[in-house]
Amino acid sequence: MRLTALLGVAGVSGALIFVGITQWPLPQVLQWLHKTLALDVPSKAPFGVYGGLGVCVLLLLPLSFWLAHQVMQPLSRLLRALEGAVASYRDGDFSFSIAADRRDELGELIRMHNALGHTLREQRQHLAQRELLLDTVVQNTPVALVLTDAGDRVAYANIAARHLFNEGRSLHGLSFAAVLENAPEALRRAASSTADALLSVEMDGGEETFHLSQRSFRLQGRPHRLQLFRRMTRELSRQEVATWKRVIRVISHELNNSLAPISSLAHSGAELARRGDIERLPGVFATIGERARHLHGFISGYASFAKLPAPQPIRIEWPSFLQALALHCHYHLHGSMPEQPGWFDAAQIEQVLINLIKNAHESGSAEDGVTLALAIIGHDLRIEVADRGPGMSEVVLAQALLPFYSTKRAGTGLGLALAREIVEAHGGRIALANREDGGMRVSLLLPLGPGAV
């Protein structure tokens, strides 16, 4: 409305100036001056139609500039203020606001802009608080967290990761592959793959068990990989204690179930003998023997795990060892045999490999997907059994090495714990990992003894 009124005023002013120059009062004034006062002035207006229009333009230009300045000055100030607000928002500063002293459409726009800035400030404060809380939780978690970008540069690492890989120093911007050069070989190998793994390594004069969980995702349009290194040593020890307690309760229950009938039958047999009823004694003794044999078989199954003999390492020639292993299970040898012989207890390692290869076939893998690979890594021998089954879930992978843990309904209950016990008795380590393209990989790392040189 203001702009319409100003344009109307400008139009009326132009019309009045044109009429005043060409019609009235300028022509009448000139005629009066010429006739009455006898002044040497034209008796008629020297301007025609076009001259009048030219004079109108010259007179209206200053008025137009002044009116335009009055109209556009508030809008110019508002635009400069909005420009500053946008620049502040771009820099992350949402505290910028504009004074609203107008009651028109521009004033409503200013108020809406201030409300937007207030909303953005509140959201930024809440986001900053959540980020601070999340960073505090992540930094103080005992799980070592490492986030790497597409170039394998560390984008984020918490306190546990800094202490695990870089003696407490920052990892930001470093090449994670270079950081892992001083880490144990098993840890480097697991971190270089993209699959979850459970592995044991020698660190700080002792053995540490780690569960490695890896996930790939896109962050700000770029690929990143998140690796979580969880120390499982204490958890495994706690679960082992709980497992042994359950085993003791099971054995105690079975003993009570067998010894109570034996005690009752022994009392009945004594009473029959006292009465001279010897015809019923063979049945009593047969029942006692049956319960004793059942108890013996039950105890023998559990005792086989505890009575594992100490390994007797000998020099192992690979052709004869692999031929003997092929008589018990079917597998495909991946790669060639090492030139250097092995050094371990042939019977115990053969039993471990039979169990692992049998598990690989029972996983649902194709027969030609079960492979055995041998390699010399430094001063260690690596034996790897792989399959093309469904692999293990994160929960099963974290518990696979626990004593008496098994996912089989009709299994013996020993799981991979017997393999772990045998390998560790040889001074080696066992590692489990899901394969990147499907399946499971179990790696045995055994030291090469003097007999293998």
C-alpha cells in the first residue's frame, strides 16, 4: 500500500508539473509579466508538449530518487542483516537475531527468522550435549574403538584404543596399518580382514583373548570402517568358572541319582542275605552293576577332558601326516605343503584337525568347500581349516572356546575347548573368524620347535 501510494503521488506530481508548465499557471504568469509590467519575457510558454515532458522528467528525477531511497532503505538494512545472519549460520553461530520494529510483511519475516534462529540454537545445544555424552561414554568404555576412513587413516579412536595400540598417544590421522606393525601377527591378520574374529595373542607377558567386531558404513558420503577390540580374558575366565560350577552340579546330581539307588539296593541285598533269600540276590547285584556301569560311563566322558596328557612333540613329515589324516576325514589341501617339517604331538593335533574338519562338514558346507592350509609364518606354523558354511553369529563366536559349550543338540558338550586346550598345551594359540565371502576359518598357530629346524 505504501508503494502504491508513493507511485500515485509521483504520477500526480508529474501530471501537475506538466499542466502547470503547459496550461496553468506558467503561461498566464508570463503573459501578465509581458503586458502589465512590460518585461522582456515571452508572452507564451516556450515549452511545447515535448518540452513540458522534458521539464517534468528533470523535476521528477530528484523526487523519484528521494522517494526510492525512503522506500528501499529499510529493505536494504533488512537484506544486509539477513546476509549477516546467513553468514553466521554458515559458520555455525546461531546466536544472531534481528530487531523487529516493523508491523508489515517485512516485520513478520524478521520475527519468523528470529524464531528459526531460536529453534536452531536449541537443537544445536541439545545436539552438543548428546555428542558430549556420547563422546564421554565412548572414550571411557573398556572396548578399544577405532574408526578408519577409505584411506585407512584413523578418523577416531577412544582412550582404550590409544593405550592398546599407541601407548596412550593420539591415533588421529595415523595410518592404522602402520600402527599395527608393532602389534602381534594374529591381531594384524584379524584387523586386516573385514570379518569378526576371536583370537588369543601374547601381550605384556601374558595371554589376552580379543573379540574383534568390524562394520563398514558410509559417513558423510564416504566409506568408513569401525573396529571394536573387546578384551575377553576376564569374561572368559568368569564364564569358565561359571561353567565348571555347572559341571560340578551336574556331576553331583548324577552321582546322587546313581549312588542313592546303589545304596538302597545294597541295603536290600544285605537284608535278603540275612533272611536267606538268595534267589533274589542276582537281580539286586545285576541292578547295582548296571547303575555302576552307567555312572562309570558318565564320569569317563567328563574325565577325558581333564585327563588330557602332556603333548610329546616330535618331528612331523607332512606327506605321511596328511595321508594318515585323510584316512579319518575328507578335505582339500589348499596350497602346497611347507618345506620345513612340523614339531608337535601328532596324535593330539590329528585329533584336533579331525574334530575341526568334521565340524566344517557338519556346518552345511559343500564337500569341496572344506579346505586345509599349511604355512610357515616367522617362527610359527599356521594350520588353517576353512569351510563355506553359514559361519558363526557374534554371540556364538564369543562363547565358542568355553569348556563344554556346544551348539549341537546331540554334541558331547566339549565344543572347541578341547582344541584350545591342546593348542595352548603346545604353546600355541587358536583363532576363529568368519570369512568375508561366507564360511568359517579356524587357525592354529603352533611354535616351530628345535626338532623342526
